[in-house]
Amino acid sequence: MTVEEGQDDVQRVPKWISPLDAFASALDDIEGAQAIDFCENSCEAWQNILTSDPPPKTSPAMVIALDSLNALLTTMTAVTMDWADTPDVRDRFTRESAQQRAKDTLYAILRDCKRWLSEGLPSDAVVQQRISAVIEEVKQAMELIEKRNAEFDEQDAESGRRPVRGDPGLPRPKHGCGHHFHEGVFVHGGREPALWRCVRPDSADVGQGVVAAHLR
């Protein structure tokens, strides 16, 4: 990293802390009466912020951006699995409990990043380690949800049941297609524009970063 790039990051990091702080404080304003709808809408909202002016892939600001998106994805995964694994609907995630989980995680990221302002920014090596950690978590989420999707499809086939949009017995968001990872792409709600595109660590497409959030 050059001295000029380091100075840019010193200015860039607060510019990403500020919108994250505002976002975490405004989760009440995100639509969605059900937990899964809140998760879908919050992921999409942060994605829009991230893709409007993404930070450089080597910047600590990218850690803020991707850690936050991953935190929302992790909440979504937990809610989806909860639908599958918790028979009693009264014990499942509510909008309020899903929102609180997301809020707690985002504020933990904020506390971590605000320390950078007083203690110094993380090194390039640490930035890459953090981004690599996000990759691994996304891969695990992919594997988990793919496995669960396959189980649902098998159950539907065995019972002769045709999945119905909005069916409360399945963890499907309002767009009706569930949280599917397809060919390395997180296809959310049945829409081809992806919330996540995973770029493998060995990919030659390093210009996109290891995990890039973008709309086609």
C-alpha cells in the first residue's frame, strides 16, 4: 500500500462507518412483518448501499461493507434454518427477534471498526484475512442451504406436494423461490440479480475482489 492509498483509507473508513451506523439505527424502518421478509429487505437495502459506490477490494472499508452484508446473510440463514428445524411456529424467529439479531451483529462490527479510528487501520494482510473469512462463511452458508433445499425438494417429491408461494410451512421469502445458491451465485427470492457473487480464492478475476456484491 502506498502512502497515498493509506491516506485514502483513513478518509474512506469513516465514510463507511457512518452509513453502517445509520443503517443499523434504522432497522425499524425496513419493511417486512415476517422474519424472512425483514431479512430479505435488509439484505437488499445494504446491497444497494454497497453497490452504489463500492470501496476498493484492498481497503479496510471493504471489510466493513462485506462483514455487514455477511452479518445480514447470516441472520437470513439462521431464520431459514429455523423454519426448517423448529416445529412449533411460536418458537421460531419473529420479525423482532430477527431484527435484534441483525442489529446486535451490525453493532459489533461497528464497535470493531470504530476502534480502528483510534488504534489504527488493519494491515493489508489482516484485510485479506477478513475477506477470506467472509468467503469461508459464505461457502458454508451455500452448502447448508443447498442441503436444506435438497431436503425440501425430496420431501415434496415423496409427498407429491407442490410448493405453494407464501406457504408458511416452507422457508420461502415473498418472491417465492427460497434462498438458493446456484453455480456460486446467491439467487435470492427467485431474482437472477444476485445479492452475492462468490469469486473463488484461486480465481483470476481478482479485480472483482474475493467476494463482490453487485447487480448485473
